[in-house]
Amino acid sequence: MAYQSIEDIAKRCEKEGIEFWKAIQLEDMEDRGASEEESWNGMCGIWRTMESAIEAYEEDQVSSGGLVGSEGAKMEAYQKKGEALCGDYMAKVMTVALKMGCNNACMKRIVAAPTAGACGVMPAVLVPYKKEYGIPEEHMIEAMYVAAGIGQVIASRAYLAGASGGCQAEIGSGSGMAAGAICYLRGGTVSQIGHACAMALKNLMGLVCDPVAGLVEVPCVKRNVGGAVNAMAAADMALAGIESQIPVDQVIDAMKEVGDKMDSSLKETGIGGVAGTAAGQAVAQRLGV
């Protein structure tokens, strides 16, 4: 994909009278020399893999570091009690985020959207929505294109890897992608999609990548919940007519600046942040890291 900014996408949408997702599909076709059917089937395969990955969760399976595994089941049991402060639907979103984070830590098949460590954000926002509202699969595929376009621009202008830009590049980017995708599904305009992404990114700007013992387990799994809930909140704000005073492309540039200034101990080295706490170091010593 050749888009270097969300503004470029918006301009094409206006010029050709097409929706955000279509602009992304067309660029994919042009970039790879793929037919419309080939592009669609490829995205369809990614979506179906994302759906099926949730079903692969096993509550009794524990990660290699022994730090996570049962969180998804615990959240689901809590959700079914009907006592969640955030409500039943949001509890379902949180459940999926935890299940997928645990699946990644347990080396199960996931969709790295945008990364393996942030693999729970997109499915948590999109899969429960499809189930809850009976959304046709074709609309979900369109939303996946929206997310892909946003992710490509972030990758082009900033970072997606925690080792490069901190967790703002992973969970933050995943949250921005999910916010844009769910905003589209709710009938948001091209402009609102951009505002949703911008607000989601700003809310998580500066988030460090500090995996305990260098494992993608703590605090990574639970951060997927934060990214998913943040995406929903950002999309709701955009749909309510609230706008980001800073254009989304400038927000992405600011995220890169923050990532560049972030100390290396806070970028996936397992040295700073919660990884550097007494408890974090104790885990590292126990695991011989």
C-alpha cells in the first residue's frame, strides 16, 4: 500500500466517491497486482482466522513463563454473573481480549494485528460486535480493510514494534486500528474514523513496553483489555461528534517522536517499568532470565 497518510486516503475517498475501506482495497489490488476477488478472499481468510483463534482458548493451559492462562476464563465467568461494572457487552469485549492475549502467550495461532503482543485488541472489539448485532461477514471484512489502512499508515509514519516505539506502537496502534474499524461499522464518516483513531492513539501515547522477564505475558495480556476498551471509548466519542483537535496524521507523527525519545530500557528490553520492579525481577530470577 502506498498511502503515507490518513489524509491521502480521505482525499481519494472524496475524489472517487468511495468509502474508506474501498480505498484500502483498491490500493492493495494496485500494490500487489491482485484482483478484487483475490484481495477480498485474502482479507476474508484473515478475519476467519481471527474468529477461530478465539475458540482455540483453553482455560487450563498455562504460558511457558507460568504467568498467564486462566484470565480469559475468569473474566468470562465474571461476565456471566452479570455483575460487571462496565456492563455485559464490555465484559465480553474484555473476555476476548484476555483470551487472545493468553493464546499468544501459550503459543497458539493468532493474527498479529498489528503485532502478536497486541493480538487481542482487534478481535475483542470486532468479534463480539458481530455476534451481538448479527453483522454480515462482508461488513466485518470491510472493517478489516479500514483497520489495515490505518495500520499501514502508522507503520509508514511511525512504528508498530514495541522494541522500536514502546507499547504505544503495539497496543496503541492496535487500539487506533480497532477504533477506526468499529467507528466505520457504526456508520462513521471518513472524518470520524480519523478522529476515532487519533483519540485512541493520544490516550495511549507514551505507553512503555516493559515485559516482565522479557516474556509477552505481563503486563502484555491485560494491556490488550485496555487497548480494546480505549478503542470503544474513542469510537463513541467520534460518533458523538467529538473531534480530535490534532489531526490524526500529526498524532501519529507525535507518537513516533515520543518513541524516539523513549529510553531503551522502556522498549521491550525487560529492564525498566514493571519489569524492573522488585516483583518483576523476582520473576526473572525464578525463570533464570
